[in-house]
Amino acid sequence: MIALIQRVSEASVKVDGETVGEIQKGLLVLLGVEKEDDEVKAKRLVERVLGYRIFEDDAGKMNLNVQQAGGSVLVVSQFTLPADTKKGTRPSFSKGADPKDAELWYDYFSSRCRETGITTENGRFAADMKVSLVNDGPVTFWLQV
């Protein structure tokens, strides 16, 4: 399971012109699900994402996680993250989970975020989404379990 996380001052997702999820300060999480992903990996990735200290404290150091910083989370499914791009000019998606499993783990990841008390918004799984964001920094990290 892969999370590309971006510290944002705002982010939103639209489907067919309708806003389906939006946050102010927080994390935009682009989530890719791989074939071998399971509950253990999903739980661990939630812990890593929510615990990752990428928000500034009073001294200007990246010492706070999203909850400590008073932020929210916007989770967007991103089936292209597990793509194999090592050869050729066309990505291979053979590492990605089947859509049914991917949706299950995407929903599970989001619900685990909510269970921690952090405001969590979502995109719409498998939809053609338009994602807008203001990356704060810019600060972007790739987390994988």
C-alpha cells in the first residue's frame, strides 16, 4: 500500500463539477493499493500517515503530525501509484490490486482515519476526479508499507 502525502493549506476533489470532498489545512493522501495489501498493511499505513511529523511547530521545525497541527485529511484513490515504470514508455499496472479489493482497502483506510477523530474527506473511488490543492511548502512524501 502506498500513500503519496502532501501537506496542503487547502485541497478539494470534484466529480462531474460537484465537490465531493474538501479540506483546509491538512494532508492530501493519494492512496494506491497493491495486490498483496491486507489489514496489517492498511493499519500500519494509517499509523504512518497520521503520525508523520511534517507540520511546523512554534520554532518552525517539522515536529507536528496532522492531528497535533489541527488539520484534516483528504483521501483520494490513485490506481497509478503502484504502476511499474521501470521499462518502456507505457506503465504496467500488474502490481495494482483488483478494483474490488482496492475499493475495500481504500474504504478501510479512510474509516481508520476517521476512527482516530481526524476529520477525513474522500474522493470518489474509480471516478474521473479533478483534484485541486495548494501544496504548503511544497511538502510531499512517499510512504509505502
